[in-house]
Amino acid sequence: MDKDLLTELYTLAKATFAANLDGLFFEEDLFAVSLANRPTYYVTLGNGVLVANRGRKGLTNFLEYLEHEETEDELEFFEYQQAMDSLYSVVPFDEDDDMLETDETWRKESGVLFEDMAAPIFRSKVEYCLPGIIDEEEAKEFIRIFKATLHLIARLTEIKKEHPKHRAIAMWHDQVSDGSKKNEYIPRLTVGENEIVLDKLLFEPWNYENTFPVPEFADAEQRRYYKSMKAKSGKVFYMATGIFPAPVSSEKFDEPTFPVFYLLYDPQAHQILDVYMLDDYEKDHNIFIDRFLAVVDRGVKPQAIHCYGRRTLPLLTKIGPNMGVMVFEGKRDAELDEVIDDMLHHFLHDGIEEEDEHDR
């Protein structure tokens, strides 16, 4: 990467992380940074960490992560972690922590000295992919984000001097909303070629919620066919979906990705009926439906399906009722938890390739 670019990046990062944030805002306080021809970044800044969430999707995933940060379900928490879509910079507590050879090379090439703190690292995290080293365009975006952040810190520092007993971001909000509690605003910094403009952005967190695909039957004939099939009295299926907890090489993406798994289980027969994974769920989710219908075609149509995982109920919301099958949000089930754990353990230790070969 260009030396001048590295020097500017590390200089701005050092200034940002060295700034005194006491009394300005809390780590969970958001501000928006608007860059030309780029999605808006929604940024949080804390002690030694800056996270810039990409666009509406990145913000939505970040808010969901915060909402579920205290969950005791490790697989669920892992999913919310991996859904993050952001640029982030961290000052490692231990200089060897998460450091790569590139980080050390860049630090030296930048010429910026870090005597009182460790040098920050810079990463790009795409939804359901591992974080990676930033590229040159992302470095340029980081530079503008740091400039915007320092501009906001300077303004909040001025407010803090005027109102030393109050949190500066709260006083800023009172100023831009004329003291009204009706609307919530966050700072928005628009970064131009020669100036940074600070104004307000209406923020309604309830408008940020992930939606998942809701497929339907291909046509009326297919719907009538499955509706006419007689369900087995008392038969219940469990269907679970979630994020597989290890990255897998993908033919569709340049980087390894965390695929979405699907499990169809018969709790009465204590039998796994089907298992599959998709690396592009948004595009290929109908494959899960096709595989479920293939199980039904083998002669077992359930009366009801209990759904586990946040994608599952949307997946069956229309398909289930249209074929005469009741669908419910399933309650936590110890047997299913054990089945999922065993299934994940199998794939993690025995590999996915064998299963792929079997499917082909």
C-alpha cells in the first residue's frame, strides 16, 4: 500500500484512539458518516476500538448483535457475531493479539511512532465471512471516517466545556431537537473534498430489523398436489436452520464463508430426515424447500412443523399453510439441541466434503 496513505491512516487512527472521550459519549452511541458514492457508515467508538457498520444492512446486524449480546445460546451468539458487516480498527491489548505480518509491515512503513499505545490494526468484515486485511479503497474510506470522528470529538469537546456536568452527546441532542423527546437523532457527518459538515439524522431503531425470504409454491398445481396429500395423524417434524460455526470454501464467493445449515428431524422416530448447507441462503433458500418436499414425497407428510432458528418460520410461513401443515415457533428442546450438536460435531471433525460427494 502507498506509504503516504499508510502515514495518514496511522496518524489519524493514533489521534482518534488517543482522544479523551470522558463525558462525550458512550461506546454504544452511534453516529453516521456519509461518504460520496458509498453506503452510509454507522460508527461507534470506544476505548481502543472503532466499528463502522456498512449501510442499513450493517447497522441492522449490529443492532441485533447488541440486542442479543447477553444470550446464553452460544450458536445464536456466534451467528450474530458473524453477521457483522463493517470496517473496524482495534488497538490490541497484547501486541501479538490478532496481529498479522502485514500489520507490522504497514506500521513500519507508515513511520508513525506508537510509544504510549499499541499500533491499531485495520480489518474489513463482510457478513458471514472471516475478517480480512483492508484494501487500498477501504484504507481511503477509513481515513475519511477517522477525519469525521475527530471532527465530531472536537465539536463534542466544545459542548462539554460549555456543559461540564452533562454528557456532551446528550446536550448535542437537546440542541438539535429543541429539547423534544419525541424524535431521536444521531450526529451525521458528511465528508466532502475540503470540508466536513455536521448535522442530524433521524434515527428510529425499530425500523431496523432483518427480514428473511418467504418462498411460495412454484405454481397452483404444485400447491394443490401437496395440499391434497393426506398428513399422517399426529406426525410432527422439527426444522432447524442456523449458521454453521466454521468457514467453508465456496464456489460462489472469493473468501470462505459461514454457510446456513438446514436440519429436518422426526422427534417421534428420533431420526434425522435431511441435512444440507447453503453458502448463499438469500439466493438459494428454495433448495431447502425442495429438499423438504422431497421428504414429503417419500410418503410422510406431517400435521405440524416446529421451527427453530430465525430463518425457519419465514421459510415455511406460506408453504406450510398452503399445503395444509401447521407451522409454529418451536420451544427449546433438549433432544434437538443434542442432535444439532452431534450434527455440527460430525461436520466439523469429519468434514463436509464427504457429504458433498454423497449428494452428488
